[in-house]
Amino acid sequence: MSNPFFEHRMQVTRRHFLGQMGAGLGTIALGSILQPNLARQAASPLGSLGLADIPHFAPKAKRVIYLFQNGAPSQLETFDYKPLLNKMIGEDLPESIRQGQRLTGMTANQTRFPLVGSYFKFQQYGNSGAWVSELFPHMSQVVDDLCIIKTMHTDAINHDPALTFMQTGAQQGNRPSMGAWLSYGLGSENADLPAFCVLLSRGKGNGQGVYSKLWTNGFLDSIHQGVQFSSGEDPILYLNDPSGMNRESRRSMLDKLNVLNNMTYDEFGDPEIQAKIQQYELAYRMQTAVPEITDVKKEPDYILQMYGPDALVPGTYAANCLLARKLSEAGVRFIQLYHQGWDQHGNLPTEMPMQAKDVDQPTAALIRDLKQRGLLDETLVIWGGEFGRTNYCQGTLMANNYGRDHHPRAYSIWVAGGGIKPGIVYGETDDFGYNIIENPVDIHDFHATLLRLLGIDHERLTYKHLGRRYRLTDVSGQVINGIMA
């Protein structure tokens, strides 16, 4: 007995077939717009291209460049102008202001806490009237693009836990860093580059060390760990194929290695094997992409001049700022630049100008460069350290020579671009620059806001580990709506 339905199918014309196929392709295209990560997620067992349900909101920023000033620059010599300290120089910090705050071991035994104002002059700039130290003549000219937050505070009083807290949301180790969380949630915009890159530079001041736990993947898959670039002529070591091996033989070797790794994965089911496969493949693709991106010599002369005389010196802050722009422009999701040398416990009037000179022009150039390329609106730039500095002198106060101890209760950072309200000063400290009197911002608040700007609900970006769901903001954090455009 014949089947009328089957006979009808056999009589479908080519025109009818192509028309129906076109409708199907349209549906696929619409789905890719509404759920851009769905197909990619299905093909990526580790989620290296982002989670399927992210973004949760329409993102204001796509990428982050974090200019971390390692060692904690003094807010009293940068953006928190306190003329009262100059008037009261040498007088003891009133106990009513200190309120028994915990001190570090370096000043806990001091019998006096002599106040000391800034050795450097301040002036107001921009429509916001923000006070900026004379140490930053270039940054002062882009102040209308910045949102200066004067009321950051942290729970940590020493460098290691404070650094770890700022980078991972916890003072203890083995937690994923900010960049790792973003790699896990959003992935990279460029399949030929890592989602998370790390650049290191060293200034002329007293430096604090940085270490790989600051850009670790923690308990996330290892594909999300930050990729550290070298400070030498070759930012990525062993990028070139060895003598006698061409691209075809390298591809053949990786294909055979992938077969062996997949056999091992089928036997043991260890997700790190899949991560290793992805890392090998990424390294292969980077061999083509990285040399072009890291070659700053091809930049126009006016760009190199804008970043300053060190722009072509590998490993300098200026060269890394320019490289950060190129990486961000190429689609790297999170670029972390650590600049060491801000730990001025003594000799601050001599050391800090050298340190500020290293970073001032390249930082302002980065803002201008992103802006002229139309990239600042979609790139969040952050500048600041792990805590602030005391308003009193560490040790004996001498004329034109002083140092400042760690101060976690209030310090300044700034953010720009990527959905941030430009040209504002957020929060206020007391006349001594010691306590916050308006709009405090803690580390979890800052992280929650950063994630929100990238389209992520910080309470929903979680990862189950050892029976508990972890997140960057731990169990707290409020979005700072006052700084969002």
C-alpha cells in the first residue's frame, strides 16, 4: 500500500526545498543573535568561550584594562587633597580620629603619630573640579574622563592579603582572580588570544613582589588562568617553532597528540585533559596572532610620542600600556598590568616623583588612545593600589622627608570608560583623610560593580567547589549605582 505522505515528499521540487532551507537558515541566524553563546557553549566542554546564560544584562563594557599600582600609592599625594594636614604638621593624630584602629607592626610601637601634609602642590582640574597632585600633570588633563573614587576601603592591612583580596575577593589563596572569573563567564572575543593576559613592570621606588596566585584560575579550569607576558623582547616565550619544524608538521603533531589526549580523557574523564588540549590549540593559534599584536614598532610616531620615551623599551610601564591597548583592541577580555614600586615607608618626597613620572604620561596616553579609537566607551580602565597610606609619618618626621605606613580605612582609585560616569569625584573622607564620611566602597562592592558593567549579576556568576557555590564577591557586595553612567 502506497504512502501518500512519502510520495508527496518525493515530489518536492528543488525550488520548494531551497525555500524551506532558507527559512531554516533564517531561524538559525535569529537564534545566534538572541543566544550568541549557545552553539559555542555546546562545542566547548569547559566553557572557555563563556557561559550560555551570560550576559545577564546589556553590558556597558566589553573589556577591562586594570593598571594595578602595586605597593599602594598614597592617596594624600595623588587625589585626596587635605590642606589641614599641612597646617597641623608635626602635631599628633587625635585619638578621636584614629579610634584605636589596628596598626601594622611597623608603627604599632610608635609613641607619637605626627601628622604630615603632602610635600606636593594640588590644583583643581576639569569640570568636576577634582584635586590632582602636581605629580600627575598628564593625568590631570584627562580628569574629565575619570571617575575618582576617594572612599575605597579594605579589611587587609598588609600587602600580601590586601593584594590577594583586591585581585580575588578573598584574603586567602586558591581563589580565582578577577580575570579568571571573566574568562569563565565571558570568554575571549578573539579565539586566537587568551581571555586573560598579565603584564609586569617595575618602577624606581621600593617594590613589593607579585606572584602567580594573583592571576590564578583557582578552582576553575586551568584554561582560565592568566597568561603572563615576558618583559623581554619576546613577550611569549617559545612562541616560534624549533628549527626544522614547519607549520604543517606542528599541526600534524598536535593532531596526533589530541588523539592520544582524547583517548586518555575517554578512559579517565579528567576535565584537565580537555583543558590541556585547548591550551595546546590556543598556543598554536597564538603563534600567528601574537607577533603581530606585540610588535609596537609598527605604531605611528605620534602614538609612540604620546606614550612617552619608554614606549619602545620592552617591559616598561609605557610599553605595557601600549601593549595593553593593542591586546584590548584585539579582543582580550581582561588585561592586568602590575607596576611595582609604590611602597614608600620612607623618603617619599624623593621616591614618589620618580614613580609617578613612570606612570603619568603613559596612563593618560592610554585613555586618549582608547578614546580616539572609539574604544573607551567599551573598555573599563582601572588605576589604583591595594590600600592607602597613613596621614601621619612613619618613624621620625624630618624636614622635607617622610614616609607613610599602610592605611586600609580609606584610599583613592579611579575608573574610566566602559559605562562609568566621567568627570566625577565619588565619596569623601574627613579633613584628616583618615575616615570615610560619605559613600564608602569596599572591595566586594567594587567587584560587583565591575561585573555589572560587563553585563553580569555578581550573585549569579558562581562555581560549585567542595560542596559550596563560590563567587568573586563571596557573600556580599552592592553595585555602586552612583558611578555608573
